[in-house]
Amino acid sequence: MGSTRIVDSVEEASPSGIAAAIARLITSGELAPGERLPTVRDLAAELGVSPATVSHAWQAMSAVGLITSHGRSGTFVRRGDTAWIPQHSLGLAGHVETTRLDLSRGTPDPLLLPQIGRALGRVAERAETASYHDEPDIPELTAILRAAWPYPTQALTVVNGAMDAFSRALETIVRFGDKIVIEEPGFPPFLDLLEMVGATPIPVALDERGVRPDSLAAALTQAPVAMLIQPRAQNPTGVSMDPERAEELARVIRLSRQGSGVIVLEDDHSGSITMAPDVSLGQWLPEQVLHVRSFSKSHVTYVAASRG
């Protein structure tokens, strides 16, 4: 398409202004799904800005799913089909043949999980609060969680799944362009989250005990703001960190010049069904660690299956 409509719609020739103008054209239907956008250089020339300015606008719109790039074929308004699926997740979209258990999803066989329907049926009677100022806690459950946590924690928060927790955390601590340490190979949805917040991943290598200390030390020299790891049953390698390695990584962070500002986000995604010993860097860096423990595989998975 010609760029006239876009140029006429841009009120402020900044990355955010350009992105906002194109977003309004897309949501209003003036730019149709699948419509090709002008090249970065052509639009930059017409707006009188640098190509980098338009490129940043493109990145922002791509991160929220408004546009998609097809390399040399150009950049297009995203269609309402499977094209929206992030590249990192395309291989996880499903399988062709019927299988007994899809191991790629990292979830346990529901038949192996205990029946907890009766216990959950009594929760509503105890969790109700009469005021917004009341603590919505069940004291017995809070005590169980604190006793099972890998280190003494200041507060416990319940959210709608582990990915919800990491999305909230990253949106709070990360600014566009910040660097995040992440395992390589790593969990594909984490890369999607980093794209959404405009963060730059810094990969760190793994061995049979988790993140390698020398690789982490090198990554810290790039001044990351956070580190996103899976201490147990790492996806996709399956390796688990032992307490000695966790202490070593905590020492690397503590002794690094840039380490004092790094927030460690831990994804204990398999929770109580993981056979590896419980471990967290929070035992040595309690002020810098957000430990997220998921119960979806041990509890919610079974409930969803039993209702079917």
C-alpha cells in the first residue's frame, strides 16, 4: 500500500506516535488484516525521521500482535488466523497423531494424580471475606505454604498461573530495551514474554546441574536487570539444580559489580510433583528473589480432567 494514509495519521513522529497512529488505522479497519505496510526506509523518508525511529515503532506493534514480519516479503497487518502464534511456540501448537500422553507439554498423566475434589469443595466456606480490608487467607493453608517454601519469605501472593506471575513481574521491573538473563535452551513462552515487554535476552549455558556459574558471570557484565530461570525440571532439558550450585550462583551474583540490582525470577513449574530436592537462590539472596511455584500440574490438571 502507499504510505499516504499512515503519514497523514501520524500526529507525533516518534516511535510511540507512529505506532499509535498505525494501531488506530488497524483497529478502525482502514488497514485490513494481511495488508502490506510500507518499508521502514520509505516511511522514515516520508516522515522525515531516522529508520531506527520507525523500526522501534514496528517492534512495539509486533510485540503486541498488531503486525507481523515475513522477512524480505515485507511487514503485514496480522491476520486473524494461526499466524498470530509466536515463532517460539509454533512447534508446540499441537501434534498430528493421537498419543497416549503428549510429553512436549510437560504435564503429568492425570490418572497418576490424587483426587482432591472433596478437599477443594470445602475451600469456598473458608475463603470468603466480608470486607476488602480483610486478609483473604486461610491460616492453615498459609502455614502449609510457608512451611513448604524453600526459604523464609516476606509475603505470599496467589495469581492466575505461573505465566501470569512472570508477566506481572516483568511488566513491573523491566523497561523497553532492558536485558534479561535466560537459560539456553529455554522455555519458549519466556522468550515471548520478553518480546512483549521489549526486553533483550542474554542466554546463559547449562550443564547437568543447571546454569553454569562462569556463563552467569559473563552475562552479569552486560548489566541485566533480571534473571529468569527454572531451578528444577528445567524445560526443555529436564536438569535440576542442586543446593551447592544454587549457592554458587548466588555467590556469583553477590560478588558481581552489577549483581546487586538483579532480580532473580524462579519458575518452580512442577512444584510438589518434582522428584528433585527443593532449591532456591532465595536462601542466600532473599531480597532479590521472586520464587514462583505452580500447582497447576499437581492440582488443576486433575480437576480439569475429572470435570471432562
